[in-house]
Amino acid sequence: MFMAMFVAARPAPPAPPINQVPHVTPQQPTPIPKAKEPVAQVVAPQESPVTATTEEPKADPAIEQRSHEAERKLKLVKPFIDRGEDRTASKRLKEIIEQYGDTPAAEQAQKMLNKLEPIR
């Protein structure tokens, strides 16, 4: 490791004289052959008499926020299920269903709760 510090650097080889440098000739560009027939035909779009929009209505930010909160809480329940803490998981799932019943995460929570607490 210390030997590398004391090794002298080798000098770079000398450059060849100018008259020995190979000469590079530029190549001529290859001409592009013209097409005999048109490949595609451009057609102008026709205006439709009906001006219906295909855009979906934007969701309410408050609903999106509730949905994200429910998904976040649902992700926090999964470790309890993995560790076998069914009581805690069941309690948290019921809270998600009560607070966020109108979200897809609440539907998922209901499915998970049904698996934890089979019908008696």
C-alpha cells in the first residue's frame, strides 16, 4: 500500500511527428432515395357536431384525502394480523369501517375482519 506512493510515474509516450499522422478523408453523405408513392396520407380531422367531453370529473379533494387516510390506517393494521394480534387488528379494522365506510379501504377492512372473525 505504501509502495504505491513511492513508485515514480512513467512519462507519457511522445506524440508522433505531424507527417506520420494518418490522414482522414471525409466521406460524402449518402443520398436518400425519394419514395415513388406516398407512404401515408395526412387527413385533416373532421369536426364533430356533438362536442361531448371525455374527461372524467375530478374527485373532491376531501374525499381523496379520506380515502388516503383510510388506506394508510389499513396498512398499519396488517402488521398486527401478521403477528397474530387478532384483537388489536379487529378493533382497528372496525374503526376504519366506522370512520371511512364510504371508501374502498373500508371494504377491504370488512373483508379482512370477516377472515379474522368467522361467522358464528
